[in-house]
Amino acid sequence: MAVIKSIIVWLTGILFILLFFPVTFIVWLIVLPFDRDRKVVHRILVWQSLILSHCMPVWKLKIEGRSKAVPGTTYVIISNHQSILDILFLNCLMYRYKWISKIENKRIPFLGWYLMMADYLTVDRGNKESKEKMMEEAYKCLQRNISLMMFPEGTRSFDREIGFFKRGAFELAISTKKPILPVLIDGTGEILPKHGLVFRGYHRVTIQVLDPVMPGSFGTDDCDELALEFSKMMKRELYELRKNKDNLL
């Protein structure tokens, strides 16, 4: 039954993309000369994520604390990473930002084209020069008051727990003096775990936006120490989120 349900969900998602991609492409061509920051395309992708995430009968999305992000403020937004579905759901926050994605995603049909049209940043995690170029582009985005969204773990978790945070996001926040906006997502790993293709049952997905934090709040300007402090803090918050969720069941 799970396999049949998964086939239906995948076909629905593919049909959705096939219907909406031409519209996105046409709009991209029209606004290309004057939409320097690709805000229009990003907004279209956000609305597509909203529609798709709310029309699937295999999950229910709950968002908490969205208003903690002050409009007009530029953030380095970080989130834990459980599933490929995280990108879809995090777009439902409806914030303005540019994703930082691994370069492998550019090779995936449609997803790679969306990355290109929205001018999101990509990085080859095994290439030092690619990392340096990405950091330069990310720095320029923050200086132009464009927020960034990234997964500091760099990859999806196998066990739904928060892993080691890499230093990149925190180095950017320190160098630009921009606040860090931590976001927790939970439930996606139960629906579609890493390397999985079969959707598992019906689950509630929770996104919880935590309070913005200035890099200096932890009393250090060392990006590795800051990464460790944020990792510990978000692990505690994830534990509390799950405990509260269990109490409601």
C-alpha cells in the first residue's frame, strides 16, 4: 500500500512540475532584464511550494514563529536537514532569500533549472576553489541585503538528529555582522528518509523559527566555536519541540 501511495505522490509531484515549469520559464524570460536579484522567480517558487505542500494528503504542515524574522532584516538562515522534502517545506516560510545548494542538484532535471533561474548559489563540497567562490558570492548577497538559506550540516541526517555543523554559515555571519536565524524542521525524515523513495505513512511536519541571534551573543568570534554553540542550542530546542509534540498526542 505504501508503494502505491508513493507512486501516486511522485506522479502528482512530477505532473505539478510539468504544468508549472513552462510558466516559471516564461516569467523568468520576461523579468530577466530588470529583476537583478531574481526576486520574482523566487516568489513564484515559494508559491509553488505552498501549493504543492498543501495539496498532498500524506502530511500536515505546522509553522511556528514565522514572525520572528523582522521584515527588511537580512539574515543568515540555518536549518537542520532530515529529508529532500525540507526544501519544499522551508520555502513555505515565504521569506526572501537565496538558497545555497550542493552543485549536484544542478544536474537534476527541473531542479537544476530552477536553481539557475532563481540564481541560487551552488557549491562543490569537495572543491576548495568552489567553496571560496561560493563564500565570495554569499558575502556579496548579504552585503546587498539578500538573506541566505543553508543547511550547516551539509547533508541529510540518517537518524533525524542534528549532526555536526560546518563553519561556512557562521563565518559569513561574523564577517558581515548579520544575525543568524535558526530554523528547526521535524517530521520530514519520517516521511521520506535519506536515500528513500517510499513515503512512510501520514506524519505532521513542524517548522519552528527560533529567535534571531547576533553572532557575538555567544561571546566568541571564532566560527568553529560558534558552529558548535548553535549545534548544541538547536539540539536542545529540537528535544523540547519533540517533547511538546508528544504531550499533545
